[in-house]
Amino acid sequence: MSRRPETPGFVHLHLHTHYSLLDAAIQIPDLAAQVAAMDMPAVAVTDHGNIFGAFQFHRAALKAGIRPVIGCEVYVAPGDHRDRAPIPGRRRPYDHLVLIAENNTGYRNLVRLVSEGYLEGFYHKPRISKELLANHHDGLIGLSACLSGEVSRLLLDRDPAAARDAAEGYREILGADNFFLEIQNHGMPDEEFVREGMARLSHDTGIPLVATNDCHFHRKEDTFAHRVLLGCFRYHVRLLRRYARKSSS
């Protein structure tokens, strides 16, 4: 369905394709066709920890007459990305952050960050550090990500002061006009709480808000197939944990 001409344009800036392995089911050729049919001028791909689909996506988007926006939802370590140790009080040794390449310099820096995450920072996920990001931030725009982002996590921990420090820290790294606070609405109670917190943060700090959808599949009727995909992922995780226990015993 095409949007009406008077409706303001919307561009998806947080979207995962099948290159977000066992997590998303969006196919790149179908994505380009769907976005063009909906009369959207552009679309971003921000796969988890990788830009494996960048070339295919860029080519398919241009062929469909839409602007490709290349990005990545990276994993940020709490300290040095090369440290591999559990974090006391933390379920995961990383937070999410969306990075979008604004230009060729940003794309090259994104390539560098993703490569460093796999080669030097892999611990559960391919992680980068804030120090590494500060050294390779030119041409990149940052979004605070979903509920697994650092700012959202701290808001959910009922620590608005720490959330503000985190948001202002990312703004300092990326530049005054290059960091945005994400708000999402997928019907989850935690998102409502975070949206209110993000609105206060935006008012207090001047960091702009951006509305996104955490897209993982094409259409509403794909919900069941996506749940099956996630079930496969959880099954593989259980197998790996069972194997790890046997190996250590």
C-alpha cells in the first residue's frame, strides 16, 4: 500500500535482514521492492554486529530507485572490547548501539569497527569499545538502539542520572549533531517506560528523538514464521550450552 501524498515520509532506520543470523527474516531483494512499493524514499539496514549484506543491499536499493542507508547495530563493551570476563550484575557483557554511515568516510570507519569487533573484541558477540568508536567516529551517526541499548538499560534500571551520562557521552564521542535517542512502540510495557524517559532526556539535554521500528520481518502475517526462526535459535543455544558443559566436565 502506498502512502498518501500528504503523509510525511518515513524512513526505517533500524532494520535487520537475514544476515542477522537466526534473528531476522527480511530478504534484501524483497525489502527493496516492498519499500519502493510503499513510496518510501530510503531505507536503512542495521544488522546485528555485521555489514555482510551491504553490497547486495546497496545494489538492490539503487535498482529499486530508493536510497540505501548502510548501518549496523553494534555491540559495545562496558570497557576494553578485548577484555573477556563476565561483568558482575550484568546478564550480557555488551550494550547495543546503532551506527549509520553518513558518507564514504563513515562507511570505511564502520568497516573498521565491525572488523575490529570480530578480530579483537569477540566475546559472546563481536564487540567494540567506546574508545575504539571515538577513534573511528568520523562520518557516523549514532542511535541509542532498542531496549538493549545502554541508555534504555539504565532507564529501566531506574537510574536516570547514569542514563543521562551515557547519552551525553555518546554525543561527545559522535558529535553534537550526530547522536539521537530512539523511541519505539511495539506494544511492550518497558518501551512505554523508556519512551517517557527518553522524552525527558531529550528535553533536559537537547539530544533529538528519532522514532524507529525494530524491523525483523516483512509483514504482520510473517509473525509465526519469525517465531519459528527464534525457536531454532534458542534450540541451537541450548545445544551449545549442553556441549560446553560436557566439554568442561
